[in-house]
Amino acid sequence: MELNTPQRSLGSLLTAIEITISDLYRLYADQNPELTAFWSRLARDEVRHSQWVGDLMLDMDAGLLHTLMNRDNVAVYREFLEFLTETLERDRATPISSSHALATASLIEKTYIERNLFAVFTTDSPELQRVLNALERETTHHFKMIEAMKARLHPEGA
């Protein structure tokens, strides 16, 4: 099955989003040595997510996964990627504190959850639905991990 341009674009954007989040978390690991293990784990998870999205795009090629496209979908993903890219560039230029890194990561994961970015896919395959559910579940888990770290490092702000 040949994917149309918005579907291809969506897959590319989602993969780029996951890789950019991973790059950002790796940067935070480098800039905040006291939290290297924490950020490195999140970065590895994001790489794995990008691989899952790539696999989902192959399933879409095979006709096993479909998108619920509307005219705004691709624009929403493009805007989110632009935000992530700008954040990465800004944070590379000026080292940031652990509290700023955590606040930024919290916003990113919360945005992913609130915009329900993986809900653009639909499938009848239980196996593919498990992958989609795992992506959503891990995003929620990341958000909770980040919030817990914020509370641990800054209990007065929790």
C-alpha cells in the first residue's frame, strides 16, 4: 500500500520528535552530571520509541495501521517539532539548571499526553494496538518520573 504524503509526513515527524526529545535529554544528561543516569535512561527510551514509530510506519505501508487524518494533524506535529528543535538549540547555547531541565521535560511530556499525539493511529491488530498503548503508557510514565524527580530535588516547589 502506498502511503499518501500526509501519512508519510506524519511518520517522519513523529520519528523526528522522538529523536529530538532524546537529543534534548542527552543534552540534559551532559549539563547536569548529578542526573546523568536519569536523563540517559529517558533518552534511551525515546530512541526506542522512535524505533517503534518506524516499525509502525512499515505496518502502515502493509495496510495494518491507519491514520485518522484531519487538516490540522500534520501542522500540530510540525509545530511541536519546531518547539522541540528551538528548545534544543536554546539549551545547547546556554547551559541550564536541573530545575529548568526538569520543568522543560515535564512540559514536553505533558504536551504529548494532553495532545494525545499517538491517538492519530488506528488499527484492528491487537499486536499493533499494544505498541500504541505502550507508547502512551511510557509517555505517562516519563511524565511521572520527571514530576517525582522535581519533587525530590525541590520539595518546596512540589
